[in-house]
Amino acid sequence: MDSDRQRDDVFDRLAVVGKAFASANRLKIIDLLAQRERSVESMARELGVAVTTVSAHLQILKLANVVATRSEGTRVYYRLAGEDVATLYASLGAVARAHSADVERALATYFGTGSLDDVDQISREELRQRVESGDAVVIDVRPTDDYEAGHIPGARSVPFGELLQRLHELDSDVEVVAYCRGAHCVLAHDAVRVLAAEGRRAVRLQDGMLEWRAAGLPVTAGSSR
């Protein structure tokens, strides 16, 4: 009987971690933290919700040991407790996309198209091959802070909002590969459509920075233009 109680305790503890992921708002927070650490205030601004709401969700994530903190003066910064948390989140998304038609339809609606295949995509391995051969220029269309926290080696920081103004920086004879935060991020998808409208050859990475990290591929930090 003691072994039954001990086994139940194990599953109860596992359920606490599962509960941490069982909220759309908490998944949005994990999605942000998979890019870089953030303060409560910055997450509240980006998500468009109250600071108290973000704080409440962060407490649940912290109790599940999914996030960790550091203090800088009076401000507290949150980060994922480890790369394995980002990997778990990426795996959750992959399973959902593979097995849930509802998720696929929601993504297609979010991307503003009837299909996720309306722009060309390439895999992580294809991207690596093209970069090594010099057949593509890679642009990171996330906000600059996300780029500086970690990006694909060799990628240029061209935030989506600056893309048209900086189009002249991109070699018109070379294909552009755009990427953003992850498979649920619309920025790279929209960047390819903008580039195509301007007569440029462009594709997007099939997923994004989240999945690149989860695959254990190299990441570079710091600024570069």
C-alpha cells in the first residue's frame, strides 16, 4: 500500500507540471520566455494583459519549477528553468499540430490564409546547407532584443517593421530565408509575402528559433546588423 501511495505521489507531482502548461495564457508566457528572460511588466505589455494577471500565472509556473528568477534592483526577471522546458513546449506544439485538425485550422486562420503552405518553407537542415554554400541570406525578423539574446549563426537582424526600409541591404540575386520565434509566429510568414510582393525570392524556415534551440543547433548571442 505504501508503494501505491508513493506512486500516486509521483503522478501528483507530474500533474503539477502538466497543470503549468494547461493554460493558454501560461503557454503565451512560456513562448515569450523561450526567446529570452523578461520582466513581468514587459510581458504584460507584450501580451496586452494586466501585470497582476501575468504575476498570477508566473506563480503557478514557478511552483511547478518551470521558470526561475533573478533580481536586479527592485525588478524581477523571469526565465525558463532550463532548455528542456523549451524543448517540452516545442514538443507539445509539434504533437498538437500533427494530431489536431483544430490547431491546424486555428494556425491557418492566424496566418491569414486558408493553408499554411501558401509560402515556401525549408527545413532546418536545408537552411544549414544553404548557408554553408552561400546560396541564401538569413534574416531574423524578431524584435532586436530577441535577436541579441540568441540567433542562428550568420543571420542578420531585420525586424519585420523595418523590412521594407532595409530591403536595399539584401542582395537581390540571393534567396532570402526568414525566421522568427517559432512555428506559431506569423512574422516570418508575413515577411516572405512582403518580399515576394517586392519581387524577391524568399522562403521561411519551417518553424523558428524555439525549435532550432530545441534541436540543439548552434546559437549566437550579441548584436549584428
